[in-house]
Amino acid sequence: MTRLTGIFTPNLVPFDANGHINESELRRMVDWLIEKGVSGLYPNGSTGEFMRLSFEERKRVIQIVAEENRGRVPILAGAAEANLDMILDVCRTYADLGCIAVSVTGPYYYKVSQESIEHFFRELAKRSPIDIVLYNIPQFSNEISVPVVTRLAVDCPRIVGIKDSSRDFPRFLNTLHAVKPQRPDFSCLIGCEEILFPSLLLGADGGTIASSGVVPEVIMKLHRESITGNIAQARRIQLKLLDLINAMLYGTNFPEGFRAGMSLRGFNLGTTRQLLSPREQTDLEEIRGKIACILTECGYSEAAGTCRVVPKTKNSTSAELNVEQIVLGVLKSLNK
């Protein structure tokens, strides 16, 4: 078993004009991310819109990423299928492709008991040919409680870690506190970029961070400064990243903001499979302009042509304007 550490980038899926997976662009994205120094790749996660792909398309995404990766970085493959047989099917495929582990959510759509969830993962651990990372994302699936996570970590060697996207920092700390003393090799990855630094500071092994697909240079710098103990610098980067993260995460339907951000770095993402209303399309263009301005001020000149500054209203205070200028200035200096 290889322990999962560092920053795993959730892979976006580009589409061509016909709505099919743009395989050549996906390969180019994989190469670019590896060249930028990300620790690993995480295809078929929420950012990759796996639920909007067919079963065969999900397999194909992993195949493309694995082929292009050529063993350069570890791949954590999303395997959140609808039932145990389908999960085991992709587990065999992803193991053969050389992925390091699979990420599996608790059962989704139907509400089930914690007893059922624990039994499900124990059965999966017995039969899986590849290591398993628990994926806790209660926004979209059944929560995997801390006591269940702890028992699975202690009893099931095949279950090697957890990716926690609950956005619940106290819960994440309780997981670290409950699991790490009993199983130090169990990887605890945070899936919420706003708390990456404090999570690393308190013992996280890394994270699956969507914004590392847009500004991998900055996220990897934040990770390096955190694990080497440069607390002041890491704190500064984390706080100054919030404007960019918030624009991409909350400005429009997820993950449209991240797709917009990566397109501004020079990639053709095509049109998402989630239809947007006319108003949402207009809003997205405004958000894209804001993201472009932030990236431009960070020194990413490729976004400059799309920067559209929304005029401040007469109610905007000089203090608000000054804070925005400081944020953009610090981001620019961090990129340098």
C-alpha cells in the first residue's frame, strides 16, 4: 500500500461540440497538471460531474487519465456507483489500469442506516482488488459517521483513508482524533479548499482541492508552506485565495465556476451537460469576467482578455475598494 498524501486534483471533463468527451483536451489537461506539480489526480469526482456521465463514459475517463499519466503521479479514481456489483466492476477495471485507490461515497438517493453503511463498506473491503478511500459528502449521499469510519479504519486494511467534503471542520478534527492514534497510516484528506491550511496544520495528509485544477501553482505553494511550517505565509495564501475560491464555488451552479476558471487558463471545456437558463448564462459570463480579473491580477496574463470589471455602485465605500485592491495585490505577489 502506498499512502495517499498531498494535493489530488479533481479532474474536470471537457466536452466537444457534439457533447462527447473531448479526449485530446482531457489528455492535455492531465499533462499540464502534472507539469505544474500536483501530487495526484482525482478523476470521476464531484468536480468531474461523474453523475452526468454514463457508466461506460466514467470508465473511459479513468482509462484516458491513466494512459496519459503513464504512472507519473498516483490516481485516486472515483467509483461512486449505484450498487456493490457496479462498484466491484469498476474496482477491477481501475486496478488493472494502475490506479492507487478508489473513492467511494456512502449510498446515495435513499436514506439508509449507519449499520447498513458499515456493512456495505465491510463487504466491499472483503471483495475489492484495490484500496478504498471512504468519501464523506453528506450534501449528496448518506453521511459516514465518525464511529463507523473509526471501526472500518481499525478493522479493514483494504480501507486506507477518507476524503471528507462535509465542510464540517469539527467533524474532520474528530476523525483525526479518533482514527490516527489507532491507525497512523490511514490517510485523512480534506475536500474543502477554504480550510486546507488549518486541516494540514492539525494533521491532514492532504486534500482533494478543486481550485488546484485552476491555480495549481498557488495551491501547491500553499501545501508546501503548510507542511514545512511556514505558518505566516501559508495563512496569508489561504486567506487571500478566498476571493477566487468563492467566485468559482458560489458564483454560479457547481462546478461551472471551476470550468470557467480552467477555460481562462487556456483549455476548451466546451458546454456542460447541465442546461443553464438564459439568466444563469448571463450571470455566468459576469462571474467569468470576475474570475478573469482575479487571475489577471495574480499574473496569469492568459485571462486578461476576458477581464470585465463590474463597476462599483455609489454605495461602495473606499474601505471596500481598498480591501479588494489589497487582496488582488497579494495574490499577484504570491504567484511571483
